Amino acid sequence: MTDRGTEAHEAHDHGGWDFSGLRALFLNCTLKRSPELSHTQGLIDISRPIMERHGVTVEVLRPVDHDIAYGVYPDMTERGWDRDEWPEMLEKVMASHILVITSPIWLGEKSSVCTKVIERLYSSSGDLNDAGQYAYYGKVGGCLITGNEDGAKHCAMNILYSLQHLGYVIPPQADAAWVGEAGPGPSYLETGSGGPENDFTNRNTTFMTWNLMHMAHMLRTAGGIPAHGNQRAKWVAGCRSDHPNPEYR
């Protein structure tokens, strides 16, 4: 028999939230190919079930499993590369309301795979949506970081800055991390790490997840970011949206 107190707590915690129709994509920028154990996946496995419980369709990909070319153009086969699977991954990015970039820490920095992913996201930064805004407008972004050394906040600052620069909306507390002791020691999912039990990490990952869902829902309900004062074509045409334009004085 289920404890009534537990039932009441779960019902209250659920809050009746339904985010059906939202889609989320986690890009796990581990250096390890599937099915090798990824400690970064451990944080994804906290966030993903919360989203799915409330109706969000979630997909998790490891870019390292895919043949993604280097470069800052949407399809590098047009630039001399024999193969590039990024265009297929970009379709999933563009179909998602929520993008969570996750990365381990190496030498205080995000992984090389994470850098490549951000470079390839940048390749479409000049594209426009149907409202004439930059293509990533109306989407929300967050990040998750794991490591055995310092650098979590540095990595998060870099990733979240990159996403907002491309046009993503970054809600409050849109990052979470677990960092073990400096030097050799157990990683997040290894016995004795204390990672899965860490209340600070669990709280921040949960807060990030809910803030991403709330913001994505708000944007979808509002029809995205209002298309005024942020349309490139109108700026080129001379519409300055209250910025002084000497040519029209």
C-alpha cells in the first residue's frame, strides 16, 4: 500500500504541470563513444526523467558517435570534406525547444567535442526564422558539467555565453555541475565519489531542468521573442527601431 503522505507529496510536487509538445535535445560532449560509461550521462539521467515525466519529448546524442567535420559552415562536404553528419544533427537541434549541452572538464576547459559542437552551431548563426529573426530565437539553452578538477563555472560561462550569443534564451540557474576532488579520484558514477548523493548538484540539476521547461513553455505560449527591433532585414533596409539614424533626419 502506498503511503498517503508520499502520495500527497508527489501530487503536490507534480503541480499539474504538463509540457507536452515540448522537445528537448541533450548533446553529451563526452570523449567516450557509446556504449562506454559516460559520467556526464549521470547528470543527464537526473534531468531527463523530470522532463519526460511532464510530457517533454527528450533525445540524447553523443556527437562523438557521429562523423562531424570541423568547420564553421553548415555542411562541410561543400567545403571539401568527404563526410559530415552535422546537418542531420542540426535538424534535431532546430526541431528542439530546449538544448542542453553537457561536457566533462579537461585541463579546466570543456571538451574538444563540445568546442566542435559550438563551432558547428555557430555555422547557422546567420540563418533566419520565419519572423526574420536569427534562427535560434525562441529556443532555450542550458548546460551540465562533470569533472575531477576545477573549471565547472568557467565551462558553464563559456557554453552559456555562446548559446545566448547565437540567440538562445538562458533562463535563471541554467547550469549544474559535479566536481570531485582535485587530482586522481573517483569520477561521478564510480563507487565512493559521493556524486549521485550530492544535494547541491541534485538541487541545481533539478532547478535547471524546471527553469528550462518553464521558459520554453512561456516562449511557446507567447509565440517566441517578439519580432520587433531584432530583424536583420529591417535594419539593413534602414529601420533603426529607435536607434538614431542620421540618414533620415
